Amino acid sequence: MTARLVPYDSLNALQRQQVEAIEVHKEQIRFSGDIHGALHTLLSKPGPGVKGFALLVEEVPVAFLLLKRPPVLPAWADEHSATLHALQVDHRAQGKGYGKACLQALPDVARQAFPEIKGLELSVDADNASAIALYAKFGWVDSGEAYRGRIGYERRMGLIF
């Protein structure tokens, strides 16, 4: 199995259609949103502040994520970081380690996309224990700060390079 995280811009027309078909389980939508919202964020106002990435397995997209930098960096983020958003693994491909593959490849991909960054940050719903545990397994550290998010309290986590 060959898995690689690649920029959305490098996908061919078929692969872009396959990204549009990514679906998460209904109970995950409140945490990650759906692919249509993520693609709208990426494509509605193209610019240097948002970049999309797809995880290809045997050249077929099975996961998608966004990275943000100024001018669209969230207010809670450090200006020297990029923030992770909308990490989604297609429900038909879950349980095969593709979320882990995204997180393993992410630091190198982020540094290539934004060489000036010093690390990555994310905001995760405080009750999303499985996501928090997964991020922690890959070196993300909880800042200890909780704040009121769109659906409840959220935790900030960071990964310093």
C-alpha cells in the first residue's frame, strides 16, 4: 500500500471528483464538517492562506485536510504556525490507519507548503476523546486552554517543529 499526502492543486480531474465523494460518518460531521464545506473554504476565495491536501492510497483520495495561514489564520492561533482544519477520512476507509498516515506526513507537508512556520496548531472539541488521543500520540501537546467553540468547549493543541 502506497499512501502519500499531496496538495489538492496537484490532483487530476478524476481525483478531484473522488475527493468530492469523501464522506465521514454522520456523528463525525459535527467535529470535522463535511467535504463540501471544506472544499468551499478552499475554493471559494483562492489565496495563499488556505491549502488543501488529500491522502492518496494507490492514487485514490481517501482523506482530506486543510491548513490555514494569514490572512485566514484563526484568532486563537500563533502567527508563526499553520492551523489544521477539516481532517476527514472517508467512512469506507476508516480503521485502516489513514488518519495516522495524514498526521505522520503532515509536518513535512506543512513545512513544504509554508516554510516560514514554526509549528502546527489545531482546535479540537473537548469531548472528542479519540481525536485528542490520536493527536497526542503523534506529539501534539494540549495547551491547557479551553474555550467556548461552535458546539461546546474546545482544546488547543500544538506541534512545535
